[in-house]
Amino acid sequence: MLNMWMPVIAAYNYLNDLLVKLLGWSLRDGWWTGQPDGFERCAHRQRVLMGVIDPNTTWTSLDTYALRHVSYEDPVAAVLEDDRVSLMGLTTEKAYFAVVPRGTDVYDIRGTFVTRVQFANARELITMSLPNFVKLSKELDGKSKAKILLLSNTSRCGSTLLTAMLEGLDHTVCMSEPDFLTHISILGNSLSVPVEHVLRAGFVLQCKPLCERTVELFVVKTRGFSVGLVPSVAKACPHVRHAYQFRNPRGTIMSNCGLLSVSRWKSVLPAMADHMTVDGSNHVSDIHDLTEKVLENLTPVGLNSAFWALNVLCFKESRDLLKIDVLPVSYEELLKDPEELIRKLVAHCGHQHSGSMDKCLEAMSRDSQENSVLSQEKLKKSKRLEKFTEEEELVINSNFEKLGLPPLEFYLQTFKGTTPAT
């Protein structure tokens, strides 16, 4: 159903591009000559007529919206002073914000992924150029005292559950997989502004002070492949604290084998491998060789074990080579003693929590992804791998060994011996 609307939106946007060329005016942009050059009215408010999320990517894009011009406004009043407005995503040239009805909490973790809540509720979008986006973020210099925890992860490791649990902490806002980080991971150096400038602005504006509630801690959980941003975030945003969630690789690889098609992995693995390669890595040639080897012999286990190995190597080299203080936390640890793990995270980011852990623990009694395609109900209907064959275990251990990681049975060795930065 979604795919049938994409040609309609593409035709609408093509028509608007044509009208701009012919008349200097369009439904989407208004009069071309009326567009302001400066910062003072750079916030372009547009009404959402129609929008879809491309099922092939699962993240938002301005190209899949049909928008109607409303006005050009002061960005401080339009974005910073309105709690209904939240950062949604980026293109190579622009940033865009969702405007939702009053009373809608886009960060309510029961909506699972923040972008999905923004997409479902946005009545308008506000767009601006990336240079103005960076300039707007500087309006908040020194005004936000909230701490930020970036939760990177391997995917399929309980990170959505942990994020839901952390929402129970005092004065805490949690967001799962905001698209601004997904887009930076994908677009990288094709952005019209340096990545580190966009990252700094993104964290400032995604975690802006709210007018109607006190926030002392923002928890930002990424998609699995965005672990590649950890070194850049550490450099651009030294105030951001880092944690990394993982799980026994058997569980993660088996789960992903039932969810991600080989054809999709084939198209994205080389780019993901490049993104997750740490500058100065001791395994650049190994990463290249592993990627080529896996693509030559396409199997779900081979692809997903290679992704796990690349992801974990990125964490390991960020911690050991770049000396970034990344706290590793496991799914098994979360299940065994959730209160102790949460206390460890609270201490790691310097947050104060004086209440009980009851609100945090409530999240364990519900499906943390109940409103998504990854809900337990939907996963029960999917075909899932239950056990590896001996041949598949050999493939997994070979992929791990290629990147200097221990075999399946000894995977925990990778997460020991952390050397925090001083």
C-alpha cells in the first residue's frame, strides 16, 4: 500500500520543481523570490499533505513527503521555543523538524521508535539549510545542563528494552533510533557541512531544553550500524557519555537471520563496513578481505556474523585504540540483575536518581517493540533460525578470527579489560 503512494508523491514533487522553473513559484516552496537569504526567517514551515516511509529503508526522507508551503519564520521562535517541534532528519543540504499536535509526546518510549511517532503525528515540517541548522544550535550554547547518554549496540540485543527501562529514571527523556543519526551514518561526507559540525548541532537540537518539563538526562539509542559514529561523536561532543549494548552473538545472529534478507545485506554491507572502520584501525585490510569473502559466498549466517564482527570491532577499537570511555553492557546482565545494570549506567553518565527502580522495571513486563514490525506477536509468525549447524559455526568463527575476535564460546573476552580515557 505504501509503495503505491510513492509515485504520486514523486509526481507531486516533480510538478513543483517544474513550476519553480517556469513560474518561480510552487505549492511546496511558495514564491522563489520570496525565500529569505538570511538566518532571521530561515525556518520554512510546510504542511504535510502526504508522506510515506520507504519500506526498503525504514527511515524517513524528505523525498517521500508531499508538502505545502505555509511561511518562512524566525527559527528561534519556531523551533527552540516550541516543545511540539523536534528534530526529525537530514538530507545532504537540509535539516527537517516534525511539528506535532500539542499534547503529543514524540519521546514516549511506548511508541518504540521516535521517528515512527514523529511520522505518524507530524502535521507540519520545518526545514532549513544545514548552515542555518548549525547556526541555530549555537543559540543554545551554555543553556542546556542535561546530560546525554549515547547507547550504541549490535542490534537485536535488548537495547530497545533497556531504553524503555531507562525512561523510568527521574527527569529522563529516552529516544530510540532518531533519524538524524541514521542519516549522518548514511550520508557521511556527502553532507554540505562537515560531519562533526552537524553532529554537534544535531545533539544540541535533538536534546534541546524543553519549556514544559525538566530534563536532566537524554538517552539516545542508535541503530546498530551507527556504532561507526562513536569516534566522531566523542570528538565533536565530548560531553556525551557512551555505552554499548551487546548480547551472546548466537542470539543476535539467529534473530537477524530471520529478519534481514540476503539481498538487502548484499547491497549495504560494503558501505556499512566502511562506516564502521575506525580511523587508524589495525584491521583495514582484514575488513576489506572479510567483506569480499562474505559477498562471494552469500549466506544469512555469513552476512550476519560478519556484521556482528564489524560492529564489535568498531566498539573495541573505539575503546582500546582511541581510548573512548565506552561502557559495555550485556543483555544477559540486564536480565540477571536489571537494577544493578541501571545503577551502573546512571553512575557512568553522572545522573542522579533518588527514587525507586519500580518504574524502570515495569518495562520488562511489556513488549518493548509492540508498536513495530519487531513486536513479539509479529516475530512469532516469522521463520527463525533455531540452531547453527557445525558448518555454520565454522563460518562464524572464521569471520570472527579474521578480525581478531575470539570464537563464539569465548566472545565475552572482547568486552573485558576496558581502558577508560582519563
